Amino acid sequence: MEFETTNPTQRRIRAGDRQLPHPPYRLPLLGDVWDLHVTDSSQWGMRGAQKYGGIYERDILGTRVTYVSDPDLLREINDDSLWAKFLGVPIRDLRKVAGDGLFTAHNSEPNWAKAHAVLAPSFTAAAMRGYHATMQACAAELVEYWSARPDEWVDVPADTNKVALEVIGRTAFGYEFQSFTRTEEHPVVTAMLRTLTYLNRAAYSHPLVEKTIFREQRAQHQRDVEFVNETIDDVIAHRMRTGTGGHGDLLDRMLTVPDPETGQLLDPTNVRHQILTFLTAGHETTAGVLAFALHYLSVHPEIADRARQEIATVSTGTDLAFDQVAKLRYVRRVVDETLRLWPTAPGYFRKARRDTMLGGRYPFERNEWVFIVLLQLHRHELWGGDPEAFDPDRFLPERIRGRHPELYRPFGVGMRACIGRQFAQHEMVLILATLLRSFELTPEPGYELRVKETITLKPEALRLRVSRRDG
């Protein structure tokens, strides 16, 4: 609820008046620092919500961090007229890599609006048809890769990273990482993964600690960023030397299509930032969802079989045609349910545009921010039954119609919601369907799902035995 303070008789909103549940034993000056978790901060935020409720706070060395998972409060927080996107930790630090890319730009930066206007047509439903064959080819390479390893335990997160990386590399800027033929991981991938891991940890550290205890990691991080930037700049320069136009990828569009409002092209530095954004946000997240989905399909063979029945009904040919992917409604529900339990971008930040009384109870001053705990929002009691249970039928049309509108937000909200949502959904359904029709999935005995956090989430040490199916 917006609270205007122009009337002198009204009491001014003060953040100091806000009282929220918080961990016990708060210390002077240090606050709740004893309760700080660095390596699993998103899951830590979820556990806090389960202890303290749909809105609570932690005080870390004098910085108040507010966590929200109450869907009713999100009616206000997700309203772009009242609250705006905020680049919180560690996304703010990702700007050192991706600059003013679509994911990391501030609302006020002109390059965000320019890039969004230029790139939005490339992510429409109609545009997906042009990417389908490339996605299909990458999925086929993963099938061939796994087929050469009959009855072996395959590293699922590593291999879903490979296929997602190939998809984004080829569709975004015409680059093949040769993920399925290289004997070692591509150096750009190694550098990017090391960068994300470093940023996730260092975001909650102190500069002095980084310059002393972690000085070697800090130096390696700086080398990684420089190497990735140089590599992407070389890709852009090569395209400009050999000629733009006719490639049909995002790089061509960024180099040749002007912003319709200003008539300006994106500058080369911003083009690099956009490519790095696609590499981080566009492949890490998709790879994580695919890995989580394969885990759940392996431990729920009845769900995998039901999906296979749908696939066989929709497609009797060797390959799935573009129009058939949208007909795989149950497979899509598998993806949606995976994103419910483990949204690989596990939360987002919002800041108040002006002084406001959130929910009529909680005073927030202008520019104060909150973190939306998707992991708990997606486990809210309004989901019914056991929220930890994997049940794709939660996304049947009749159940969606009766759902609270703020209960499911894996792609963010408002004008800063994920521009690549339809791209990712088509890709994930196509790849999952291709793998399900090709392989039986056997879980490793005794494995319990553990979640690794960088800036995104993925299963840790997940291995499956994949056996080629007949027919």
C-alpha cells in the first residue's frame, strides 16, 4: 500500500519503526552475522522463511535484509508502479562480468531499453521456429554422447551444461564450443563457472578478506574475467570482419538492427555484455532445470513413463517437429514443476519507489529493498498437499486457474521479467522429450538430492545410468 507523506499531520514513514521477526540472540553491531550462510544462501533464506514466516529480516553488520515469501505481500512488491527491480548481492557483482546486459542493467541505464527493444522480437513464439533445428541438433549430440556410454554413470549437471551451452552458443552468436567432442572443458566455460562460484562466495565477504585470505582466488577471478571478455570480443570482431547479415542469430541482430526509438545500434561493448548475459543467465539456468528434471524423472519412473506415452502419441517420427513441442503438455508440466521446486534463479530483489506501508503494516522508506524467496514461495501452503512432493499435475489448467496470481514466479516479474522465457521453455521441453524417448534413467542407489549454489542452483554430484531404449 503506497503511503503519501505530503500531509504534515501524517506520521512520516521511518524504516526504524519496522519490526520484523528475526533470528534470536541478535548481537550489538554484528547483528545476526552468526546466522550467515555463504555457500547456500538461497536455501538458508528458505529455511529462515520456514522458521520466521512470510516476511522476516536478518541484520548483517548493520545492513537489514528483508526476506519475503508471502504471496499477498507480493501483490504490492511485484507492482512496477510501487516497486522496481533492484540488483542485490550477488547479482550486483555480476556486473563486473556482464556490465549493463539485460539481466544486470539498472532500470535507469539507457542500454537496457535499447537492447530490449532490439532483442525482444528474437524471443517471440514465432521466432522459436528459427531456433528449433539448432536445438534439435544439440539434443541429438547429447543422445549420441550418452549412447556411447551404455550403462555408465553419467555426470548429469556437466552434460546438461554441455547441451545448454551449445544451444545458446549457436543460436546467440554462431559459435560451437564442441562440448561433446572436446576431451577437456572449453576454457571459456571453465572461466565462467569459476567466476560464478567466486562471485557467489565473495558477495558476502569483505574487501579486506578478499585482498588477503582469498587473494589468489581474487587474482584468478580477475584473470578469468579478462580472458572471457577478450574471447567474446574476438567473436564479435570476427563477425564484423567476415560480414554481418544472413546468420539469423542474436549477434547479427545486435550488430545490424537499430533501436527503433533512437535509431542507434548497440555499441560493441554492450554487445559483449549481452552475449555474456546469455552465456550466464541463458545456459546455466536451463542446464540446472534439465538436471533437476532428470533427477525427478529417474526417481519417479511412473512420471517418466507417462511422459513417454505422451511423446509417442504426439510424434511417431524420428524427430520432434517444431509444432509438436507445444503439444507435449505433460512434459511441459514436468518442466514447470521442476521450476517450482528448484527455480534455478532462486529469487529476485525489489526496491520501493517511494515511502510505502507494505501490507498496511510494514514501513519501508524509498529505495529500501527486499529479497523474494522463491524457494519458499513455491512451497507455500497454498500449493496444497505436500509442497515437497514432485507432482506435475499441479499445473493442470484447472488448477492454474484457481491459483494465487503471485504464487509462481520462476522468470521474475514486470518489465524486467526474463526475456528468454519462451526460448528456454521450448528448449527444455524439446531436450527432455528427446532424452526420455531415447533412454531409460536409473538413479544411483542411495543418492539424496543435494543442491549446489553458485549464482544459480544445480544438483550436486548427480549421476544417472542411461540405457538406450528400443524403438
